[in-house]
Amino acid sequence: MSNEIVLAVKNLSVVFHTPDGDVAAVSDVSFDLRSGETLGIVGESGSGKSVTASSIMRLNNSITASTTGSILVSGVDILKADETEVRRVRGSEVAMIFQDPLSALNPYYTVGKQIAEAYLVHHPEVSKSDARAITLEMLKKVGIPNPEKRIDEYPHQFSGGMRQRVQLAKALANRPPIVLLDEPTTGLDASVAAGVLDLIRGLLEEFGLAAVVVSHDFSVIEMLTTRCIVMNHGR
């Protein structure tokens, strides 16, 4: 494993502006992620771990939240970069698996179209037929049964565990060096969750990716990560 730092979070603070006043969700958080490493962020609900992950993707609403500090992703400060650069980094340098795949996937488009579009954004020179072939390969890679048929189905036609696998296929299609996983087994029963975790661990190893795993579940942290940090009240 290379010792290169691929993600550096320095003095990250996030304050939400509410009608009742400002609320500090994250306060002066710093950590590094090295190439090929899997880092866990563990903490109870409301501790700030998911807000930290969304900040790395610069998904916090700039009107309702103030985000300060620096977040270097492959040398690019996400918090200071312009929108064009942020769009380039999202998906190609860092991708995120959200805890609710039904909300994360667009209900109006087939899963195949969504994966292919995520790939074409960063590979505009690739034909739609080649993007479809790559999509099919990714669906096979994440263990979707009968992928030739299911590529043209919609998110609501998949179970929770299969939707999470589709999210993985979409996130990993561009082979980003960093993957963020926010509560990857939320809402899944124990046997399905174990299968998803096995898949995630195998794909991270196969592709040699660095990952940040956000969870309140120590068994998830133990299974996937090599090192963990604990968050409590935003620190």
C-alpha cells in the first residue's frame, strides 16, 4: 500500500443556520486518508459523521450551512474549487455511496441509464453502446443476477440490497481512487447486510481503493476498516 495521502481534511467546521439560531454540526475536525487505506468514522446519530462525509463531496447547501477549513482531494481543495472543478472531482476522484439507495437513485430512469450517464460524464468520448457494455460489466461485478435483463429495469423493481449494489456499480464505474460509504447497510436485514459488506470489502481490495466508512455500527467498522476515528458532538 502506497503511503500517499489522497484525502486531507483540515480544521473542518460546519455550522447550520436555522430559524432558532446557528447549530455547529462539525467542529474543527482533521484527518488524513492514505492510498488503499480504509478509514472508519464511528459515532452515534447526530455526532456529525455523515455531515463530514457530505462535506467531502461539497454537498452542504451554501445558503443554509457555512463550511470552513480545507478538504484536499487528490490535491484539489474541494471547499475553494469552482463548480466546474468540483463536478470533475465528483465521480472521477471521489464517489459516495448513500445510506438510502432508493432516494439516491432517480426513480424515472433505468438503473442502466443512470450508471452509463455517471460514466459518460467523465468519459464523453465513449459511445453510448460502449458505456452500456461497461454498465453491464459493472452490474455483473456487483452480483446483480440476470444483468442483461435488469439493466433496463427501474430502482423500485430492485430490493434494498440490490439497490445498494446498483449504487456501488454506479460509484465504481469510473474507478475513483476514493470512495465514501455512509451507513452502507442501513435498512438491510442481517444476511443481506453481510453479503453487501463482503462485496464492498472485495471490491475495495480488487480495485485498490481508499475508502471512508461512516457508521454507528462497530461490526461494520470492524469488518471493513483498518483504522477508525470516533466522533462525538461534532468533534
